[in-house]
Amino acid sequence: MNGAQLLVAALVNEGVKRIFGVPGEENLDVVEALRRSSIELVLTRHEQAAAFMAATHGRLTGEAGVCLTTLGPGALNLTTGAAYAQLGAMPMVMITGQKGVLTRKQARFQIVDIVSTMTPLTKMAHRIIGTVTIPSMVREAFRVAQQERPGPVHLELPEDVAAEEAPDAPLVPPHPTTLPVAHPAALDRAAQLVRAAQYPLVMLGAAASRPRLADALSDFVRRVQIPFFNTQMGKGSVAGGSGLYMGTAALSARDYVHQAIDRADLIVSIGHDTVEKPPFLMGPGGPTVLHVGYLPATVEEVYFPHAELIGDIGPSLALLADRLEGKLPRADALLALRDRILARIAERATEARYPPTPQRIVHDVRQVMPEDGIVCLDNGMYKIWFARNYRTRVANTLLLDNALATMGAGLPSAMMAAMLHPDRRVLAVCGDGGFMMSSQELETAVRLRLNLVVLILQDNAYGMIRWKQATDGFPDFGMTFGNPDFVTYAKAYGMKGARVEGAEGLAPALEAAFAAGGMHLVAVPVDYSENTRVLVEELASVRE
Ligand SMILES: Cc1ncc(C[n+]2csc(CCOP(=O)(O)OP(=O)(O)O)c2C)c(N)n1
Ligand SMILES: [Mg+2]
């Protein structure tokens, strides 16, 4: 057995089933070991996509996704994916090759200090310098990647260590761990705060979307009956139609949901991660904030909780509910605002305009997506509209990135969702800018025979920046571009393509694509004049 075979055995030991990547010559021993293993090697057409896919695997399963690249250029292409997993708290293990460490047969050719590059982008970055340490380093990599707060880990395997004869080192078996639950004294204090509140409100943040939490959060909300809102990345974490959903805070202030937030005297902030664009702004005065988290809150200018409940979120909330259930006569004090907030958000959602408005696009997408269908967004103007307007009833059914907020991750994240859930409808929603940053992965998706529909919102522009430019009073300059004919482009990849030609065309086009199965692209023009009319003018006038 050589180092590469021991590495692959250690990965199998962690339950790894697939590795995403673009190998280089320094990885060939690892590739050969993979060929002889149960792990599937999934080639992508750019390393960045491999990292986005591996990170999304971690996000959706809680088990680290794994990606593999060569040294230098290939490893550098992982950096955006590393930051995506680091900010998004997605468990991932990145393995990169390197020239041999004992000889320098190619001098400094292609050598970049990747471990140093990865250090600020990961939870841990190490070079493997001897085969003996491989089992423990791999176990440690997965432990660190998967434990709260999850994130990426980097291991560099030089080619001579990969080829070196490995001793019969035993693998380190992983074991399930149970996290500590909040202390009874902290639970009593938290319960006292909630009981004293006149206008309590629950907020579900990014960590609320951890795969293992879905049932616990739904139970908590059902038992205490306090209305809740969520951050963009906390969307869907309470299952079913509880009747207590007040909205999503896609903006930091002055949206309709902030009418409830501004009136609350206590916010139970569950799993908030301050990497997200703030869902509300704390300042002097304002509500008391009780932070419930796996880890203590990070203190920021706009987020400085007054009390904390730290520990495994699910069981801690069950113990909190034991202290609150049936003892909160004012639990629903803010619920009276709900109907009006949701009605304002839903306005104009069926307007027959062409090109369609973002509200209509969100509405039509919701119509064709079953409750467990998964929508994966890239980054652009439409993200705010989906976050505000798209209703979710199942955890992790709207995957968006409100952390690094990188363009280019929409399609790869949807590909991963489609691989993990071949029986569910999966839709990637991309702007014409973000789509073209990873559109080459259509070949990967076709090769993998995924069932996936890609919806492209076409405005021939970096629309979100163009909108900001306009609202900040700058002249319209430098944000427009041309596009390929997307239908022809889809056909060139061997997939089906369609263009929406009329106001009523989007839902049927998506429905037909899903019904047919396989890979489909649907392009729709978008009328972004609603951005300013609603998000600037209407919301400003509500406050006056
Ligand atoms: C990799 C990356 N580059 C640049 C940005 C800044 N940015 C945010 S949104 C946006 C425009 C997105 O354009 P498009 O994908 O066409 O979506 P649209 O807003 O037009 O709907 C840009 C350039 C970013 N978030 N990520
Ligand atoms: Mg665009």
C-alpha cells in the first residue's frame, strides 16, 4: 500500500462516496487508488465548480464533501469555493497535490505555497509530510470540517508522499458525537426573558438550516406558538404551514417584515450567523435579543445579544419549550400584523406583463415546484426577490448564498442537489452574468445524466450593480453585455433549451421541462423596473 492508497482508504473510512475535481499529474497515484476504490471520481470542468459542489454536499448532508485538484493553478482555483464554504459554514475537505518534498526535479515549476494561501480561507490547512500520519490527519480533517461551526479544511499531499510505501497504519474509526446541551441556569434565565416579553418574536438564522435541525425547530415553534421570521439562509427551517411565518428579512431595515421586528420587545435569535447581511440592525434602544446557538454570538456593531443560550440547538430548545409551553399568554401578540405583511409581499405576483417582473417569476416558479422541490440561486438582483417572496415549507428547499454571495455557485449547487435527490425537482436560477461564470458545467451535468432545469433571467446586464448604480445617483454606465443565444447554447451541450416568449409562458415552460426529465435550460427576459418601484419607492413611502 502507498500513501495515496492509504489516503483513499481513510476517505472510504469516513463514508466518502464521491470526489469532485480536476486532477493533475501530481495526483495520479491518488487517481489510481480511487480507480481501485468504491469512491466515484466526478470530473468537473473547473475546480471552482468542484468546490461549490463539495461544499453543497456538506451543506445538505452535514457530511463533508470532498474535492481534489492539482497543485498551483488548480489549487488556486479552489480559493473562492473555500471562502464559500468558510463563510457559509459548509463542511468540506479539499485535497490538493504538490511536487515532491524530498527532491526538486522540476525546480520551482508550478510551485505556489497553497497551504499558506488556504490558511485564512479554511478552518485548518496542512501538508501531509509522511504516510504514517495519513489516518489521523484525515480523521482530524473531517472532525474539524464537520463540527460546529462547520467549514472547509485543506490537506496537501505531495506526490512523493503519495507514492511512498505506507506502513500498515490503522485507520481511525469515526464515532457519533453528542454536543452538550444548554445549562439549566441559562435555560431558566432565557425562559424568564421570554415570559416577560410583551411582543416576542423568533428569528431563524443560517445555522437553523443545518440538516439535523428541521424537526427540532418545527417542534419548538409549534409548542411555544411565537410568530417567527427568518434570515435569507434560515429559510424553510420550520416545516409545514405553521401559520406563524411573518416573512423573510431580505433587507436590513424598512421592509414589511420590519414592521413586526420594529415592534418586538424580544427577539429569540436562533442560529444567527453574522456572515449574513444583517436581517435587522441593533442599536441603542430596540428589542432585547436572546441568542440561541451552538456557539456564542460574535459581537458586531449591529448584533450584540443581551443574553445567550449556548449548546446543541435542538435539545436545548426542547428544554426551553418545556419551560414555556402553555405559559405565554402574549405569544401571539405580533401575529395580527401577519396577514398585512404577507399580502403586501404577494402584491402583483400574477401581473400579466412581458417581460415578466421578478414577483411573477417567483410566483410561477413556486407553482411548478412541489413542496420538497429545491431551488438553488446564483447571485444577482433576483436573490432579494426570491428571499422575500418565495415561500418554503421544507428545510433547505431554497439554497442561496447570503454569506460570500459569490456569482457562479448557482448551477454547481443545483447539480449537487440533483445528485443527492434524483427523485425531487431541482431548479437552478441564475442571472445571465452569474450563469456564464460556470456554464461550462452544463457538460458535467449532461455527462452525469442529471435531472435539472436551469432558469436564466436575462437582462443583458450585471443587473444588481446597475440597479445600485442608479439608486446611488450614478449615470447608467458600463454594466451591460451581450449574450449567446441561450437556446442554441443549450443544444450545443446536448440538452433542451426553451425561451419564454409571453407573459403566460414561464410556468408551462418549466412544467414541460420537469415533466420531460433530463437537462433543460429555460431563458426568460426580466423586467427589473420593479426593483426601484418596490424596493426603493414603495418601501420608502410606507415609512413616511
Ligand atoms: C464572483 C462575483 N463577482 C462579482 C460580484 C458582484 N456582483 C453581485 S451581483 C452582480 C451582478 C449579477 O448579474 P447577473 O448574474 O446577470 O444577475 P442580475 O443581477 O442581472 O439579475 C455582481 C457583478 C459577485 N457577487 N460575485
Ligand atoms: Mg443579468
